[in-house]
Amino acid sequence: MVELLVSVDPRGLCICRPDWGRTARLCAFNGAMGLFGHYYYAILDKSIVIGTAKSAITVLAKVGIDQFIFAPVCTMLFYLFKVSTEGRPSEFVGEMQAKYVPTLLAGWKLWPAAHVVNFLFIPNQHRILYTNIISVGGTYILSMAASGDHTAQKRDSKTKKAKKSERILEAQSPNEVLFDGVTVKID
């Protein structure tokens, strides 16, 4: 998935251009998580078996461990990686305070159901492939959360600061659309 920088020029036209740096950072993080996931799923599959490998309690236990231990740790690591690779590691605490909970909540809309399918129907040797496919959607959610402008309360905020080369509009009428933190007026 190529990340886009969206801006509005002084004439009100939408300008989209690839954000290759952000795309590369997300690819690097997801690549590392894919490698780590191989070992994570192997350990989880060997360690957590209550009754049978496909029993409801085993599947729920694995999903619970994944979502309440693995996901919070990975979310923290994502923001640490993000601010470090963007050259602003001193902003880690602020980034976590602003985005950690919304990011977890956004991920919980996708991953619990995806992992029920994963642990119940996907053979162990195909777990990484399956989660990599689902991660396309997960990366979009992570990217939206990392952009910091995906919640209604942030859209309603009147205190946004426009970047030097971009003018960000507030959605105040039906002919305005919010896209990845940028409101675009449609005439």
C-alpha cells in the first residue's frame, strides 16, 4: 500500500502525491512483524492448547493473548519505531498518549474476528500468509491511526494547524469529505 500525501492548492484543487518515506517505514515495520510472527505463532500454537487445538476455549485463549498482550506491545513498538525513524524519538510519550488507545480500538475492529478464523480454520503452516493478507487492511488501520486524524472528535477540532505547503479544511457541510485527516471540499 502506497501512502499518499493529500493537500489542497490555493485554487481548492486536491493534490495527491506518494509519501514514499511513510510507505517504506510501514513496509519495514510490517516486514519485521512478519518475521517475528512466524516464531510467535509457532510458540502460541505449541503453548496454548486447552482440550484440542481447535476447541473454542483454545481459540478464545489464543485470540485473548494476541489482543490483550501481543497487540498492545506491538502497538507500542510501532509508535517507538515510527517516531524513531521519523527522527523525533523525543515525541514518543506524546505520540503514545494521543494515539495508543485509538489505535488499539481501531485494530480491535479487525483482528479479533480475523484471528478467530486464523486459529480455527487456517493450518499452522499458512498462518503467516493469512495474517499477511489480512495485514493489508491492518496496515491501513495502523496508518490511519498513526496519521492521528481518524476520530470524530479530532475532525471537529478547530485547532488544527496547516502545514506550510498544505491548507487543511474543516468538514462543515455535506459537500466536504474527510480523507486520511484532510478535508476536501467538493464543488
